[in-house]
Amino acid sequence: MRNKGIAIELTALLDVILIMLFWVMLNMERENERIKTEAAEQAAAYEQQVGELSDELETVRAEHDRIQAEFDRYVAENSETIAAANQKALTDFAEGRMITLNLTYDAVGKLFILGENGELGHTLLTDRDSIAESIGKVLDDEGLGEDDVILCAFVYDGDRALYSDVKLITGAADDVGKKYGNFYCTYINISR
């Protein structure tokens, strides 16, 4: 083809363009195949993970069902005993037989542990562990075991009591509740 004195050879240019187009298409096909392979590998890995998680979930469900069955059996076997212990604790509470933790201040803060007939013990507010130990000792001295239902009231004057002392005693009561599974303590602020 001739145009105003410039000679352009289109056949050779078309060959180069077609070769480049063919090369691009070939590379795109390879890239698509690589992406498909990676996607298939990833899908297989995810399917394997899902399978493993499903197996773990089934194991956890089986363990949960076993524990629930054990608990149900325990409750069925011991429901009368548990109900009787709870009823006895409520009756004792109604008749004034309970443990009372009384926070008082003179020169220093003291915690008095009181029972039906008066003082069972007392402790200074040194640290949480020693307070919990003092309460536990009183419970042991009173013949109360870890399975007994124990009702307790922590009484303090919110206008006089230090927040840190109240927090210390409530933390100690929580610690006692960890040892004595049926230790229930309520907190009474008499300034309200």
C-alpha cells in the first residue's frame, strides 16, 4: 500500500500483531489455569478444615451430652437431699441462724464473724486471703462442711466504711464461696 510516498508493509505488521495477540491469549490461558488450580487447592484445604471442625464439634457435643446426662442423673438422685439442705438453710435463716459478717471501725477496721449465739471470730482487715481464711476457720469450727448450704450476710455502714475495705471483704467472701460451693452471702449497706 502506498500513501503519499510512505510505504507501509501491512502484512509483516499484521503478523507481528497476531503473534503478540496469540502470545497474550496463551499467557492468559496459563494464568487462568494457575488461578483455577490454586482455587481448587484452597477449596480442598477449606473442606478439610470444615471436616476437622465438624469432627471436633461432634466430639464436644458428645462430651456435653455426657456431662448433661451425668448432671441430670446427679440431680435426680440427690434432688431430695439438695432440696432438704436448702429448706433447712432457709428455715435456719428465718429463725436467725446464719453467719453475719459485721464491719466495724474503732482505731482500725475489724470484721466480726457472728453466729446465732454471738461472736464466732474476728479479724483485722489485713488482706483478702487472711479474711477468707478466718471465715473458713469459723465455718469449720461450726462443723459446716463444703457441701452444706451456708447463708451469710455482710453488714456494713456505707457512710463510714471504706470502699477498699468493702471490696476486700466481698472478695474474701467470693473466695470462701469457691471452697464452700453452697456459701451464699448477701451484702447489706445499713446507711441506705
